[in-house]
Amino acid sequence: MVATSTRSANPLSASDATRLLDAGDGAAVVVPGGDFLLTADFVRAGPDLILRGDDGREVVVAGYFMRGEPPALMTETGQRVPGDLAEKLAGPEAPGQVAQAQGTAAGKVIGVVQKLTGTVTVRHPDGSETTLKLGDKVLQGDVLETAAGSSVGVVFEDRSTFSLGARGRMVLDEMIYDPAAPAGSKSSFSVMQGAFSFISGDIAKQAPDAMTVRTPVLTIGVRGTRVAGFAAAEGSENTVTLLAEDGGQVFGEITITNAGGTLVLNQPFQSIQLSSFTMPPPPPSFLPPAAVEQIYGDALNASPPPPPPGSNPVQQDNGTQPQTPAGQEGAAPEE
């Protein structure tokens, strides 16, 4: 069965033990089953991609990894997982092997866990999995997942911070940072589901649009500011809000881009809601502070304070220490 961006697959029911799709001619593959695509585990099995749900359902996309650039995966209502993100979510075919598609930089240290509540797991680019602790280093290509009632806050080497709320999943796609050559620096992150918040660092401040954050329906281009978002299940609105910085002002802006167009947010609490990658961004609205707390609260509470200028957050002698869930300083683990 060939599913493309113009052809819908039949609905996926709980009685379907396995559904076979074909990557076909490289067009986007529509995966049935509502938000199954967004919540499933991604598994590499030779040339095929297996999407595996908690309830035992499976979708096999035959021949998915046979192309140099795997096709995008789509839900029936237009949420999108690009091929490069699907590769990272699937990881290597065998643990201990770094997927070639992730490049030679995969696995380098780019940040450190500064806040953590509950259970947060990480799968590294070599396929190994572990439970994160305060002070743990995170790597380029890592996939982070938070359990119910859990959250995590990470500080990166460019002094940017990123937090993920409960039942979230995100990928640390890429970070190239050289303080001596800011024009060549860039960072990118992908959030599959959950509430998130970030404060941009040196990369976004020195190289506009060099920091990007993807969700299944949009890409955020960051030009030096503070942002919160929520990547929701299929059929629900994905929300992004430009937050006020110290003093209640905004000193940068963000762009919201998808297949339907581009929109700029540059005022405190300006927000946008989208449910499809092909839906043109609507005019922004203003979200009241109470709604901001309700939608993004657990991610905002997990947001670490940015390190001081000139520090290197991935080193432990820079004056910053991990924090407990209550916000108190915690002892950094030994090297």
C-alpha cells in the first residue's frame, strides 16, 4: 500500500496487529491512526521503519531507509515528521553504532542537565539508553523523553536553555558553536510532543535565524528572545507564545514558518495556534499570563537560569550547578 501526501491510508484500529505501508516513490507517507505517528516508538529494522505503539500496534514502512533522504511522515490531518527527524528517532540499527546519517559530530557533548523532576530518559546516538540525573551531560543527537509528572531543563554550551514538560519527547538535532566565529554557529531542536520553553543564547543573539525549533506543524526561527510552546496530539492546536523578558519587554522576535507561509511575532505574549503543517499561519492573538501558566507551566518551572556571559555551561568549573526540583542548588557529580 503506497501512501502519499495526496492519498489517505485506511484508519488504524486496535485490532490491527501490523499495518504495512510502502515508502514508494519518496513522497510523504501518510500514517493512519490519529496521533499514533506522534506517540509511537521509531525502530530501524534493516531498510524498513517500524512504528510501534504501547498497545502492541505496529506500522511497518517498507523500504523507508533505502533512499538517501527518507520521505516525510504525515498524520491524516497534516502533522509532519521530516525524514531526518524520523532517522534520529529510529536511531542506529544496532546499539553501539552511530547512525551514518547523523554525521561525525553526533555524540559530542553540547549541554548539561540543570533541573530535573521525576523520570527522564535519554537515548544517545549510539542507541544506548539511560535515565538522566542532575548534572548529566547531553549529546548532539540525543532523544529526551519525560514521563508523567516529570520535566527537565538543560543549559547548552552557547548559554541557551531549553526545558521540556511532562509526557514530552524532543531531539537535540544539532549545535555548532564557536564563540570566535559566530557567523558559522547554529543550533536546532525538534519537539515531537509536550510543553517546552527556551531562552536563546549566544547563537541566536549573534546570528539571527541560526537557532530553529521544529514541531510537527511549524518551525520557529529565533532571533534572540524567550519562547514557550506546546506540541499537542493530532487534532489539537499546537501553540507558540513569545514571552516577556526581564523588565516585561521583548528584545528579539521569532518567525513561525510552515508550508502555508511565515508569520513574525515580536510583542510580549503574542501567540499562534496551528493544527496542520499545511495550514497558513493565522493572525496572532495575545495570551493572558494565566493561560500561559496553564498551558506551559511545567516547562516554565523546569527552565534553568541562563549562565553568566563568558561561561561554558558544559564545564563544571564555570560557577553554575544543577538544581533540585525545589530550585535549590544541588551538588554536581564528579567527573
